[in-house]
Amino acid sequence: MRLKAKILPWLFLFPALFIYLMVIVVPSLYSLVLSFFDWNGVSPDKKFVGLGNYIYLLTEDNVFQTALKNNLIWLVGSMTILIGLGLAFALILNRQLKGRVFFRSVFYYPYVLSGIVVAIVWSWMYHPTKGFITFFIEKIGLEKWATPWLSDPKTALYAVFIAAVWQGVGLPMVLFLAGLQSIPKEPYEAAVIDGAKPFQTFRYITLPLLRDTFVIVFATTMVGAMKVYDIIYGMTGGGPMNSTQVLSSWMYYQTFKYNFIGIGSAISWYLIFICLIVIVPYVIFISKRSHY
Amino acid sequence: MSASLKRKLSNVLVYLVLFLLSVIFIMPVIFVVFTALKSNADLSANTFYSFPKELVWSNFAEAWNRIKHYMGNSLLISIVKVPLGILVNALAAFALTRLNFKWATGMFIFILIGMMVPMQATLVPLNMMLNAVNLNNTFPGIIFVYLGFGIPFGILVLRGFMLAIPRDLDEAAVIDGCNELDKFFRIIVPIAMPAIATLFILDFLATWNEFLLAQIFITKESMQPITAGLLSFQGQHSTNYTLLNAGVLISILPVMVVYVFFQKYLISGMVGAVKG
């Protein structure tokens, strides 16, 4: 009977644990092994190169450096613009407004579209001669800005980022709205009595009480920024001239287009390291708060 | 200026901002609708954002004919994957919350770590494994992989919900002579239905929208799901924008239907999930 009680949880856990081990744990550890080899994926001779692939990427692979830089730009952009807009939308919609639900739906719906669909939709927007954005920019008198945004290496990444903001702003907005709605009314009433200005109320009551929400929004946004792939692959394929490559897409090219398995695996492990640094505090946070 | 006038003005301003933002958010999809309804001649003579000269509804029929097999593939994959994933995750969440499992917290953290592993890190070994068992370019293969990547999130959601179910119910069930499997199917699963419904919707959307894994593990065109299929479509008919746009609209129809009808679950679920 006691033995049965000991085995039982493992029986219930088994299907999930087995699939999890086979799909995520074992493959990602094996790719760590592969990252120490020079291998094309088919030839029988794998050459052990130690940290060679990692050093090569950092010192000699210019595209890897571009990709790393682009991920950082994406990360900073997401942490400021995406989260800032999400918070702003949430603050506006947290007021007593008619049509709140409608506006919330309108700002959130792009989030349920796939990255590929968003990429296709926004490629029309950016079309150099027929797209709406070119038209709009010329209309407001900024002709010199009317470059073919997606095919200019200087602007392509930012153009894709704008599409990503359009797609993604709904998530932080919804999370902030939930956070705002869980704040009790009393502190605000007290603040009114004390004669606090709206900004002071925001700075000293709203922001501190949104702390939990911020942790969650920061963590999901950071990991999302590090993993970004679909929308970039769909809109630019990493081009023009590799100017929009990010770690995920460059990993895909190195591995599946050029068959540099070792190098591709090393890129993916750089990605893991960065994600680890970003998300470990989040996991600690979640596991702490679910002990009750 | 009186206080109430001031408030009215600020309300007008807020509505103006909201209205402009709504236009920005809806516009890109409106242009897709315009393009989908144009004739090719109309499209090549005019811009993407002009209203169609005449409405060519037949574009939808033609686009449907070209993408229906992708839609079928996505539907088949989702219909098998989503319920199966929920069953597997619910069983695990049950073990982690209701069976006095010594390793519960450790196992939960071990599984949660999977959320931060980027899919890219698993692709090559997974490809080798699937090849070794002849599951590349098969639905069971891609479903198995999807199940794996759904596990950390699924367990996070269901475990959170199950933790909040009172323990008294378990004791009552034991007195009534239920074994653990009865307890799972007759008590916990019915109570956890709201969480399961939410997960069902989120997982359906995630599966329908997935691209990277489909791109790697389903290379045979006839078996591609809709995301990869749309890119193939774009590649093959790169000049036929009207049909591609009609195809995009058809492909987002299921997602939009789910969104409109289950919005409440979707949003509360997203919030509940990340709040743990």
C-alpha cells in the first residue's frame, strides 16, 4: 500500500515527463554536446573543437555579431516602447469609459494572429510604391523618409519592430489592466484627501502596487524578445544583407541552410545562456508565490 | 473653466486618442480585405489601400481551393494535439498537487525551466531522433513535438488552478470509495473545467499559429500546416497578391471566431497563466 502510494504520482506524471524529456531536455543537452564539434550533419567524422565554435562566433562571424546586436535592440525596444505603450493603453482603458471592451479587443486582436500572417499583412503596408505607409509619409510632407523601409538595411529592423509592436502590445496591456483592476480603491481616496497630484498618485501608488505585474511583464517580454523569429523570417528572411538577422534566424540559417551543425548549436546555446540570465529570477518569483 | 467642463474636455481627448489608435490597429487588416476583393487588373493599376473597383468574391473560392489542404492539416493537428496535451498535463498537474508527492516542487521547477529553453536548441537533435524513428514529415511526429513544447505552460496553468481546489473534496471522495483515477476524472477534472477551457483556447491558438517547428519537421508541401502553407503559397504565386490576401483572411477566420467568442477566457486565462 505504501509502495503504491509512492509509485502512484510517478504514474500520473509519466506521460508528461517522458514527452518533456524526449522533446526538450535530451535534445537541448545533446545540442550542447554538438556545439563542441565541427560537423555538417551527415558526414561520419565529427571533429571535436572544444569551445572553438563559440569563439569563432564571437570573434569572426560578423553576422552573429549583427544578430546579437539586433536582439539587444529588440530587447531594449520591447522593454521601453512595447511595455510603455502597453502601460499607457492600460491606464487609458482603466478609466470609466464607454466602449472599453471594444477598444481592448481592438488593441489585443493582433496578438492572436500568427507571426507569419502579421509579416504578410505588414509587407503590404511597407510596399515601396503601393503601400499605405509610403503614401502616408509623403502625404504629411516627409518625402525624404519615404524610403523602401524593408529593403533598406538601415531601417529594415525598425520597420519589422513596428509591426511587432502592433502585434504584441495587447499582451502587456491586458496584464497591466488586470494588475490595475486588482489595486484597491482606498489608497487613491486617501491620496485625493491629501491633495496629491495625478502624477504623484501614479508614481507613489499605482507603480509600486503594480510591482508583481511588472515582474511578469518584464520576464515575458524579455524572453519573447530573445526568441523572436517568425515575424522577422516572414518579413525579411533576415535580409537585406543579413541586416535583420537575430540569433534565432541566424541559428536557422547556419544549421538548416549551410549545415554547420556545431555552429548552429553554439548559437542556440548562447541563446539559452541569455534566456537563463533573464528568466531565472522569474522562475524563483513564481515558485515562491505559489507556496501557500 | 469649471471642473465638469474640464473633465468633459479630457474625456473628448481620450476618445479622440482611442479612436485614432483603433484606426491604426484595424487599418492593416482592412487593406488586406480590400486587396482580397480586387481583380488583378485593379490591383496592378491602383494602390494596396484603395477601395476595390468591383468586388471579386470569387477570389475567396479560388484561394480556398489552394489552401484548404493546409487548413485541413492544421485542423487535424490541432484536434489531436490540444485535447491530448490537456489530458497529459492535467494528469501531471494532479500528481503535482494532490498525491502527497515528495518531489512535487522540484519536479515543477524542473518542468518550468523548459519554458526558457528556446526551441532552436532542440531542433537538430529532434530532427535526428524523428528521422531515426521515421516520424519526420508525419503528423504523429509533429504532434509529439508540439506536445513537448506545450507541457511547461500547460502544467503551469493547470497546477495553479488545482492548487486552489479545497482538500476537503479529496477526503470526501476517499470516504466515498473513489480511487485516485476516479478522483481525477470525476472530481478534479470537472472542477478544473474553467482552467481547461482557457488552456484549450490558448493551446489551439498556439498550435494553429506555430511556424518554426512546422517549417523544420514538415517539409513535404502537401502536409504543411497553414502558417508554413501561406509562405509556400506566397513563394509559388508571388505575383498573385489578391489570392494570397484572400488566403490570409481565410486562414485567420478560425482564430478570429475563437477570439470573438472566447475573448473573456482568453484574456483571463493569459492573465491567470502568467500570474501562476
